[in-house]
Amino acid sequence: MDRLCAGLVGALILSGCAVEIPGTDVGGGDSDPGAGGSGSSSDPAEGKLSSNGLALDTSALALFDPAPLGHWASETEAIADSGSLDALLSHPAGAEHIEYLALCALDEGQTLTAGGVSYQGTYGLATQWVDSACDESCQRWVSACVLAHANGYGVSVMISLRGEHPGLVWNDDIAQQYTVQEAAFYGNVFQVDGASAPVEPLYACIGRALIAWDDDPSREDSSLDYLQKRICGTGGECGLYSTGPCTAPIETESICSHDAGWDGYYGDCAAEIVPDPTNPQVFPEVITTYLVDEG
């Protein structure tokens, strides 16, 4: 299916068309720490939340550089003095993108100082990037995280991020509050070129809860109304390529072969709705976002 059709799939789903989602009796997905991500925990200290609001700028993404950022001045302070962020610092939207870069790459309690400003870390997806090159898996984790924080209207919304990485954790309180499985994000922003066109698209697939939302007669609004705060989950408004529902049957298979269930995370998500069987492109590094149900 081409990209236009993919966008139409997302639009039809969110406008209220009924779509049967396989596996809706699945429990919590793989939230066991042994699965890779730290999963759900009853320890309040083991939950992380962040606020989105990033207006993605493709020309800024084109300046993301996998070269080492700089050095560690201490165990908690990283200094970006290698020059790899210089071009991004001079970009009009550069500071905003560096804010989310730091939030994604560094861990809680760590800071990245760039251009005289200190940016806080949260998820610790790429702490090695401070003084070593960010390899392909590192790039994909940072990319998924940055994309997960994008918002087409610049509206700041609290989100719960989940994925198969030890930095992505949520506790029982978060699981009970953040129940709307919005979308899953993946791709590689480091592959965006200077012509403001991705070498490879940046992806989003639509989560299970938003589709079930429109089949619930008790709701007066539609998932489309709700997504006015989080429109990037459907792809197009933010320049992302929507691959449709994460769990939709595509010739007996879903876009993501690792199913999130209702409160876990997706993984191994395909780049195309119908993958090329001779050259399948699958992303293990995927981040699933959850929103608070305000209905």
C-alpha cells in the first residue's frame, strides 16, 4: 500500500469507522523486566513521565550528528564541546530540538550543557553518545524518543513512554492513569538529509486504545477530537508516515510483530504496510506512547 493509502487508513480510523483489532483480549503485553524494558513496577521511583510539545523541523533534524557530543565533566554533567552540535545550536529551532535530544539521551539526574545552557536528561537511551559515536541502534532509540515527543500544534501534553529499553519504565500509578495507547514511533532522524526530505521516512502507527475509543458508545467525542492535542500519532500533520494501526491484520500479520497488549509496548515494527519480502525493513527500537484518558 502506498503512502497516500496509509494516510487514508489513519484518517478513516480516526473519523469513527469501525476496525476490528486482533488480540484485544491480550493482557499487558511484555512488561516483564526480563523482556528488555523495565516494565511496570509498584515502586513510585521507577516511573517516568515527560511532556511533549516539540514542533518537528526537518531542517533541524538534518543537523543531528552521530559523532560524540563531547565529554563528561562529572558523573552527572555532560559537556557538548566536540562541535557536533554547533550547526544545530545555530538553527532557529535548534535549542528546542537539543532539549528533547538531552531528555531522551541522558538519564534522570544528568544534564547536557550546550551553548551555555543546561538541558535535563530523563530516559537514558544513549548515555554512551556523550563520548562515543551513536551507532545505528542508538540513533533509532533517540529518534523514536524525539518523534514520540512531537506535537503538531505545539501543545504540551504529559505522556508515558514505553519500550524495550531499561530507561523506559512506568509504575502502577502511571499504568492506571495513562491508559490511552496513542501510537508507536520509530525511524531514524539521523537519516534526514539537508534538502529537508528524509532519506528514509519517519514512522508512526496507531495504538489500540484510540481505535477502540470510536467503538465505545459511552463516549460523546471521537478519538479525532482528543487527538487535536496529539495529532502526531496519525502521522501526516507532523511529516511522519503513518503505517496504519499497529495491530491491524496485514496478510495475517501486523505492522509490529511484538504486540503491546493494552499497557505494554510494540516492537519489531515494519517500515511499510506491506513489507518487501526480499528486503524487509524492521525496527526493533520502537517507543509506544500513552495518554491520560480525559473522557
